[in-house]
Amino acid sequence: MSVFQAFILGLVQGLTEFLPVSSSGHLVVAREYLGIETIPVLFDVLLHVATLLVVVIVFRRRIGLILGALWRVFKRAPVEGDRLNLRLIPPLFIATVLTAGVGFGVSRFEEYFTGRLTSLLFLVTAGVLLLTLLSKPKRSYEVIGLREALWTGIGQGLGVFPGISRSGITIASGLFAGMKREEAGEFAFLLSIPAILGALLLKWGERAEMMEMIPASSLIAGFVASFAVGMAALIFLLRLIRKGKLHLFAIYLIPAAIFGLLFL
């Protein structure tokens, strides 16, 4: 893989990881368009790690509050506000377990993930985003519990399918469970942290094969591009979530799906 090809894939990952249009789906289509043959999944995972850094930076305050609350509980010196942040941990854990179970089952069919299937699943993502218009977001972190964990965990697990947007379906799942818009968005991206780290751990054994196929310069180019574009994309998406405009991305996904079904 050339530096240019890796850079393009990094741009695609950074832009589509956060925008609810399916990063994995766009990577499948981009690889076919660039004529890139099968490469280790670890390369895609590393591009996701670049966008994971973006999540950590953007949501550093909430992450710091959760870690701080855990530390103070361990030290038996809780302060006001710790209860709210500690309340997020069980739902995040349950949702992560569900994500792993669903994602593992789906990943067994990776060989069937083609450009045409991806295009078809773009339509599914578009439908889910349009349905968010019917959601009634009202539940805050104060009352988050098992229902939100089940909805978001299953939703994120289904995001393993290329063409099903992980961010889109997870945020939508939170909205369908009744979570407020901003909190549904934040929770979805907090949930992505263990999911991406888990994928990195599972695929780390492919590193030798990946290094044989992809030079270090290409890895760096893809990683940097993914991080830089991902930062801008996440900030943009959070603004749209607050305004309840998630459904607008269906305007892009529907013609993209039709194009893929006709020409891939």
C-alpha cells in the first residue's frame, strides 16, 4: 500500500468514523475503488485508534471525572458529583459486553462483506437515522440504567457490519431508549473506547503480517490523516446532535447506496 493510498483511507476513516455514515463501509468501498487487495484488519483498527485519541481529547473532562470518581471510591473519599459519574460505569460495562457478543458473531461473516452488501446496509443506516425523528429524548444520566445499556450495546455490536454506522446506530439506539441528545452522543463515544481497544487487542497478532504488507510511512500517513480529519468531524457532529439533525445524513446515504448497488 502506497503512502497516498493509506492517506486517502485515513481521510475516509477520520471523516466517517464520527459522521453517521459508516467508516467500515466507506473503507470497504474506498479499498475497492483504489484497487487495494485484502489487507490485515489490524490496519483498519489502527485507523480507528487514531479516532479513539480524538474521543479521549474531546471527552477528556467526562473521562477524567469517571476515573477520578473511581479513584476516590477506592480511597474512600468520595465528593459531590461522584455518584453521577459512577452511575455510568455499569451501563457502559453491560453495553460493552453486549457489543462484544454481537460483534463477535457478526465478524465471523467478514468474508461476505462486499461493496454491494455495504451499499445495501447504507440504506439500513439511513432508515435508522430517519427514525430518530420519532424519538423522544428526555432521560438524563441521573436515570440511565439497564434499558439504555441494552439498546446501545446491541446497536454498537451491529455497527460491525460495514454500511451500518457504529456512531449512528449507537447514538440512535440511545435516543430510542429515551436519552437526551447530548448525553446519547457522549455515551455512544465513551462506549467506543473499550470497543476499539478490544478490537486492537484481538487483532494485534496480525502486526507482523501487516508490517510486511504496509510500510511504516504508509501507516503514519493513514494514522495522522485519520486523527486530524476525525477531530473536525466529531466537533461538527456534536453540534448537529444538539440540534437534533442526525437524520440529515440520510440525504447522503441513500444516493450513496444507490450508486454502490449500481456500480460496484
